[in-house]
Amino acid sequence: MTAAARARRAFAEAFGGQPEGVWAAPGRVNVIGEHTDYNDGFVLPVALPHTTRAAVARRSDGRVALVSAQHPSDRVEVPVAELAPGRPGGWAGYPAGVVDALRDRVRGGLSVLVDGDVPAGMGLSSSAALSCSVALALRDLAAPDLAVADLVDVARRAENDFVGAPTGILDQSASLLCTAGHALFLDTRDRSSEQVPLDLAAAGLELLVVDTGTAHDHATGGYGDRRRECEQAAARLGVAALRDVPDVTAPAALDDGTPEGAVLLRRARHVVTENARVLEVVRILRDTEDPAAIGPVLTAGHASLRDDFQISTVELDTAVVTALEGGAAGARMVGGGFGGSAVVLVDAALTSTVATMITDRFAQEGYRAPRTFTVVPSPGARRIA
């Protein structure tokens, strides 16, 4: 049974009728460019083959009803007029936030069944996949005048304002704009983008994702702290955003001998050097036929996230170190940090060996067993039925 057929069947079981369509949106893994999006910087994500599907139909009773195929008994139903930040909460807040942003277009209400296989809490943007699948559905059903950039804003506002997760536009842009066989080079300030070819298979390479089993949550924890620290660093340096810092030596001016100054120096240095790493990876992919050459740049990005941004974990560090010991071209943590996944660029002939080495090392250290899988650059959000 296809993913669309499963979603249709689950919708019928939940609501007693058929949806008007089924829409899918992928998660993403970022090749390079972490915590640069909300600093007006550069990012380079690819879409995952894993998607969240939304089966949707309009209603006439003014209510929004939300059901997850993974938790069918956890049905949420709220009048559209009563949607508000935090109501509903949990997973339902993401699609509800999208409906709230477009409530003038869907006053009659909606029935939404979501089903998906984007792993949650792994730093692979499962929340953006959920928001974007519903946003695309509402565009097609009720707001055909909206451009993709508008959908990015709708999905981001659902996360930022409704759920309270202070993300930038990376996750939503990747889910909606990525294309198969390419990485999306996105300037988050002016939103210009380029599809950069990334044919790893032709180069004998694979992208291995390592789920460390330690979940993270953008709406809580240190993600918001890092964003505030970046804003403080930019203000002290007299720039609108850290994107505008002229070179990698400029953040040194933040070190005024106080503990706070030392922290702001590290945060700014990560963002400035990470932007430079994105540009370097794009240059390599454009100008050479050896994508393995980006490996050391990825590894340098992990060191920066670990030491300057201070958002790695012992599990993520262990996965990266072990992958490099196994012969990987490069490895780094991905996502917001404080848990989640690492990504490993590795020769296809070594993938199984590296995955086994990481699993064995985790067992030796007493960590939860990791989950590993390979990904290829996949299509962005689309209607599938």
C-alpha cells in the first residue's frame, strides 16, 4: 500500500469519509550551516526521503479536528475561532498553528489526518515537515494565491508564535524548496536560492545519519538561549545580524575580560565561521568533481558547534570521533543541538563498517543503541494524491 493510500484509509477511519487530497513534506538534514538562519546567514540542506503526509478535507462546522495515525486515540478538536498559542498544545500545535495563520481562508474548519516517518527529536525537522505538509494542503484547498515564500512564513510562524519554538526559516525552506539530487543553497536574508547538484552515489559516497537516541526540543532548552546570545553579540558589534560581521577575526572585540563577553565571543565566532564554511562547501561542489573534499569542512563545523556554540553532547561527539576513526571523509552533529543526530559523509564501501563501529562504541560506553540509516537528496513538499 502506498503512503497516500495509507493516509486515505486512516483518514476514513478517523472521520468517516474521504479527504480532498494528501500532501507530503520531507524532513531535512543540513549538509552545513547550523544556527546561521536566524542570523541572516547561509544554509545548505537536503530533503530527506522521509516525509509527513497530511490528508485534509474542509468542514462546515467551524472546527478543526486533528488526528495522528501514530496516535489515533489522541484526537484534538477545537473551534477555529478559539485557536490560540498553546491551544492546542503538543504535536497538534504545529498543524493548528498553520490553520490559525490562515483562519480567514478556512473559517468553515478542517479535518486533518497526519501520518509520517520523519523521526522526531533527531534534529531532522519533523516539526517543519508536519507544518509544511498542512500549509501546502491549505494553499491548494483555500489559498491558491500564496507563493512558496508565503508558505515558509506561515509554517515558521506556526512554530515561532503558536508553538513557541524560536526557529529561523531553514527547516521550512528546506521542506518546501529542496529538489531531488540537489542541496539547497539558501541566503536566509534575501531568500535567494540555488539548487547545487549533489550526486553522492556517482562519487561512491553515502550520507549516513546517526540518531544518538537523545531527543531534543526547540521549544525548550538552550536553543532560545543561543538565539538571544547571538542577538546580544550582534548588538555589541554594532551590526544588524551576525551575517554582517566582516571577517572571522572581528568577534574578538567581544572579549572584554568578563565571562559574558567570552561567551558572546564564542557564539559569534561560530556563526561567522559557519557562514564561511557554507560558502566553502558550495564552492567545492560547484568547482570540483570530488564531493568527498567537503568532509574536513563538515568536521570543522562539528568542532565549532562543540566548542564555540557548546550544543553538542557526549553521544554526538562519540559518533563523530568514531566515524572519523572508521575512515569517514567527514562528520558532524546536525540540527539545533543538545541531542539528536550526527551526519557522516563516507565511502559507500565503508558505510556498514562505520555504522557497526559507532553501534559498538555506544554499547561500550553504556549509551542507548543508536539508529543509523543512509539518505539521498530527495524532493520537497508536494501533493501525492
